[in-house]
Amino acid sequence: MEDKARVAVMVSGGGTNLQALIDAQRAGLIEKGEIVLVISNREGAYAVERAEKAGIETHVVTRKACGGQEGFEAKCKELIDAHNIDLIVLAGFMVILSKDFVSYYDHKIINIHPSLIPAFCGDGFYGIIPHQEALKRGVKVTGASVHYVNEIADGGEIIAQKAVNVEEGDTPEILQRRVMEQAEWLILPVAVAKICRKIVKERS
């Protein structure tokens, strides 16, 4: 069997970025990677349905069921290590991971963030909030960033960025959708493909 990097995707919501990755994998764009595991921290997240439809092994792991953050991270580690994961992708994942977890998977975790880091990022900047703040500040250009995850929220090395214009009459919801369509869904699969190629090359 052809050597491929094994990818896990961690999700919390609708899973549009997960879908972008599944579509890219189907189209052969992530030729050296394969999504083998999806972990959701929320019951009923539509991302779970997307993963199951694509035939990907999926687990729902909640902090409540695990007795808090420590138990949650221990369960996630158990699943990730059992699947020999090479790359962890946080795709709309709404849990801040501990320093211990992040350092255990040093340079193995990436995240997609809906702004041009270092603008509108860090603690509290998630979901619709970066778009609300971009409009409040009156910026003319926003976008999305893919970055490695370290112990600082949105503080890791940037892998890819794409700019998106802010247009007259934008609401946070309209801007959020445009940033997804014109930036997030494009740069995340490209970044994953690039990292998977690098992982496989380093192994050979």
C-alpha cells in the first residue's frame, strides 16, 4: 500500500472545513494524506454526520463525559495514538488545548483561523467574533490563516494565509461565509497536502 500520512480532524460544529478536506482528498489533491479519524467534542455536531457519510471512523468525546479537560485530553490522546496519527487538524474546533497536550504533539497540530493573524486572533477570538471585530474596526481586507498550534492561542508559526476583501454592506455572517468560501476552504486542503507530502518524504 502506498505510504500516506495519517490525518485526524478535530471538530465542534458544522464541519464545513472538514468537508473541504474530504472533497480535496476525494479529488486526489491530498495525494499523500488520508483522513482516518474524526473527533468531535460535541454531541450532534453536523461534522460527525459528514465524517460518517464519508466512511471515516468518528468518535464523540465530551469534557462532561470525561470528567473535565484532563480526562477529555487523555481520551483524545488514546484515540490519536491508537490510530498512529501523523497530523492533527483543528477545523472549527472550539476547545483550547492544554500546553501539555500541544507540546506532546509538537508541530503535529494545525489550526484554521478566520483572520489574517496577527489581526483579530488569540483568546476569545473564535467563530463569528473575528468577523464582528473586523467590521467594527473598519478594515478593508481580512482573510484566513493556517498555523501550527502551540501553547499560545493562535500563536504558532503561520503555514498559509489568504486575503479576502471586506465589502460595503457586509454583516458578520456575510463576511464569515465569504472568508470560508474564498480562503478557508482553499488554503486548509493545500496546507494539509503540503504537510502530508513533507511527512511522507521525511519517512522515506
